[in-house]
Amino acid sequence: MEPIIDHIEITVKDMSVAVPFYDKLLPLLGFDVRSRGSAVIEEHEKHVVWYEHPRLGFTITSPRRAFVGDTINRRKPGGLHHLAFRAASRAEVDKLHSELRQIGATIVSPPREYPEYTPPGYYALFFKDLEGIKYEIVCYGQNER
């Protein structure tokens, strides 16, 4: 088997906050919001919105009622630490940095080289969505700016 991820499903705190944000974020990452779908699955206490791309499905879902008051913490066991999306070049990382600021993402670390990470030339930015879920945009090598 090849290690290819088919889809990712992330539980967000508030769908009314998350959906408008992800409608802006995911097109920056190559998704087309016209391929978005949604459903409410009562027996699972779940409102789900999915975004399809030929290479990856990305889904956000509401928490169970029992967990609505919980805070997001990427360091809890079972928690998502962060998701990294690969960019083609440093110029693309820089462009996304500007676009992420425009849609209201919280920039944790602006684009820069991380010599402490491998491989050499690791160039990335880190950001959080409106609820604190952490993401990374990364490229490798000495691509042109």
C-alpha cells in the first residue's frame, strides 16, 4: 500500500465560525468551494461540511454536545498538533502568508527558513484558524523567491 491520505476530518468548536473561514482558506490551498457538501447526522450529533479535491478530501465537523465547552489543545493525547500543506516555492509560501492575513488567520510564525528542521532549505510559515487549530505551509530546497 502507498501511504496516501484520502481525507482528513477535523472537529471544530463552532461551525458558524469555521465554515466561513474554511470557505476562504481552502481555495488558497487548491480546493474549489463549489465541490463543498454538507450534512447533519443526528444519530452521531454531527454537522459535517466537506470539501473535495482530486487528491484530498478535507472535512470539518461539529463536536458532540458533551464536548461543546472543551477548548482546543494540540498537545492533548489524540489531539491534532498541526497539518502541513506543501507549497511549490518560497514565493508561494510568501504569497499565502499575505492571503492568510487577509482572511483573518492568526500568523504564528511568518515565512522563514528553519535550519533546525530537515531537509535543508525548509521554508515555512505557521498559522492558526479562528479557533486555534494550527497549520503550516512549507516548501523544501532553495526555490526562487
